[in-house]
Amino acid sequence: MSKIKIAIAGIGNCTSSLVQGIYYYTPERAGEKVPGLMHWEVGGYRPCDIEVVAAFDVDKRKVGKDVNDAIFEKPNCTTVFHRDLPKSGTIVKMGKILDGVSPHMANYDENRTFIVADVEEGTKESIVQELKDSGAEILLNYMPVGSEEAAKFYAECALEAGIGFINNMPVFIASNPEWAKKFEDANLPIVGDDIKAQLGATITHRTLTDLFAKRGVVLDRTYQLNTGGNTDFLNMKNQDRLASKKESKTEAVQAVAGARLADENIHVGPSDYIPWQNDNKVCFLRMEGDLFGGVPMNLELRLSVEDSPNSAGVAIDMIRCCKLALDNNEGGILTAASAYFCKHPPVQFTDDQAYEMTEKFIAERTGLKSAAE
Ligand SMILES: NC(=O)c1ccc[n+]([C@@H]2O[C@H](COP(=O)([O-])OP(=O)(O)OC[C@H]3O[C@@H](n4cnc5c(N)ncnc54)[C@H](O)[C@@H]3O)[C@@H](O)[C@H]2O)c1
């Protein structure tokens, strides 16, 4: 099988887990009971067939380093499950800062926050050229929440370089019809927006909400409070950057509710930054409803996960679906993959429906029987 050449903007905790995973899931593990992946192969592509050929960041501890070293630099703080990586030969280049670094980040200890590198910023031209020279086929966007300009800048770079785009964060690009049309017109695949972790707060909350609807339980009120201690949570202390994250997470739940909840009856969002939690994210979930005869019930759940590995396997499947589209000369929104792998896709489906659609998408492009059948 050929390699899947990817570029990444934002060498933070999510990228760290993704890159470690590419090396962790060696072909030798194929025979074992492989933990943590939804698919070993997608269209013949294994995780180890993914190669990072271009990388962009703005932090002085990452820019100029081999990407396989940069992922272990501070302020990254996610669990290291696979330390021993060879040099990749891909050096992290300086990106364009725009609104990627919130002013409030300057108020924190340098081990916890972003420190902008004192080198010349990348330009649209230099970044597009790097994407082209590297042979990258897909660009993954991992900008901090609230980076409206930076996320759109990297989407433009992908369009100009003529490559696919995966939007892992909640600036609405795939789910914005104007942007979706740009990718459709260029016949380039796009998956987005805002990656939905493997077994995180969103999929758990959605599954339970769908269960309430299917079992005829009226959902009256719900909240999902999340705490964590990584830079994603630190960045989200700036309330001005939160609007799209809250919308993405809230709509993901509203979309599967039997009846839409009034705004005052649903609260979903990042709730606090607790430094000692590092990349551990804890979700407190409460759902209040009415059973048979209008008799009340409630459910409380606490979920504790390491945030970044939780999304990396999903990213590996997004990359492989995007590659299948490229192999088949298909562009525009990948509807099934976006619905299954993202919180804020252009079209919402229940996770069962999205799973079946995604398995069908893969099977149709690889001549295999769908795993969902
Ligand atoms: N962990 C998950 O499960 C999950 C789920 C959904 C969405 N996300 C989203 O993915 C995004 C990345 O998450 P993370 O935990 O890796 O964040 P992070 O804070 O660890 O990493 C962000 C990286 O972007 C870099 N950066 C900032 N501005 C930049 C610019 N203009 N150009 C290039 N690089 C820039 C920072 O230096 C940092 O290395 C966030 O928006 C997060 O909300 C994560």
C-alpha cells in the first residue's frame, strides 16, 4: 500500500497522540487484540501507512524541531504511550500566528502556556509552497478553540495547495456552506467540524440522549460539565473564544434529542481549567427526565479520560476516509465521515446511522462487505 502523506497545523497534545499512534500500531500488532482502534485497516491502509510530511506551529519549543521530537515538548502534557520514535525528517515550520494565541495565555507559567517563537512568520505563499513540496495530500487543522482567522487561513492554504482538509476543531468550515462549496468546486475532500472523541463526553451524552428518545423518556434538563488541565482548557478560559465550541458541543446533543430542549434547559461546555489534571478530562453529566406516567427520574455520570489519545484513533480513521476519497477522485464534504467522526458536521445523524453510513462509504470504495451489515 502507498503511504498517506499528511500535513498538520498545530503540534499540540492531539498531534502528539496521533503521531505516537502511527508508530505504536506496527504491523506486528495486527494479530493481537488491538486496543483502541475502530478499524485496523481502511481500504488496505493501516495506521503505520500514515506519514507526517509537513508540520506547522508557532511555539518556540516546537518550531525548527523534528516533528517526532516536537510532540514531546512543553506545554504538551498528554500521556506518553510510545516514546521511542525515529527522526521523521520533517521539521516543524513557523506558521502564521493570526488569532491562534489568545492574549490571556501570556499570564501563565511557560511550562503550561504557548510561547511564540521569535522567528519570521510563515506566509500563505511559504506554507502553500511547503505543502506542495512535501507532497502532502491532506492538511489536518488542530488550532486552539477560537482561532477563527487561523483555521480559515489553513483551510485556504489547503485549497491553494490542492489537498484535502480535516478540520478537527470548532471553527465552522465544513459545516459552513460557503466554505464547503470552495472544497466542492476544487474537488477536494473535506471532513469536519470538531473531532468527536472515541469515547468522550459528546458521544456518551449523545448515546444516552438517543436512548432517552428511543425509550420514550422525556428529557427535561441536562448538563455536561468538563474540567481539564491541558492547553486546550487553558485557552478556553477566555470566554470570548468559546462560542463555537459551546455551539458545537450543545448542538451535538440537541441533534439527537427526541424534542429540542429550550436553551435554558441544556448546558454543555468546558467548565474549568485545573492544572494538575493535565490531559485528563473529567466530565460530569446529569440528565433529568420523565418516565411512564410522568414520573421523574435522573441520571448522573462521571467520565474520566485522557483527552488527546481519545481523539487520535478517530483522526486516523478520518485521514483514511479522506484518502479513499482522494483515491477515487471525490471532492467536497464527506457526509458520512463528518457525521460519524465530528461533533458539528454539515448534516447530523444519530451515531448508529453515521456508523452504518461510514462503513458503507468504506466498503463501497474498497469492494468489501460493510462491517455494519
Ligand atoms: N482532545 C480531543 O479529544 C479534542 C476533541 C475535539 C476537538 N479538539 C480540538 O482540537 C484542537 C487541538 O487540541 P490540542 O489539545 O492538540 O490543543 P493544544 O493546545 O495542545 O495544541 C494547539 C497547538 O497549536 C499551536 N498553534 C497556536 N496557534 C497556531 C498557529 N497560528 N499556527 C500554527 N500552530 C499554532 C500551539 O502552539 C499548539 O502547539 C483544539 O481546538 C481542541 O478543542 C480536541
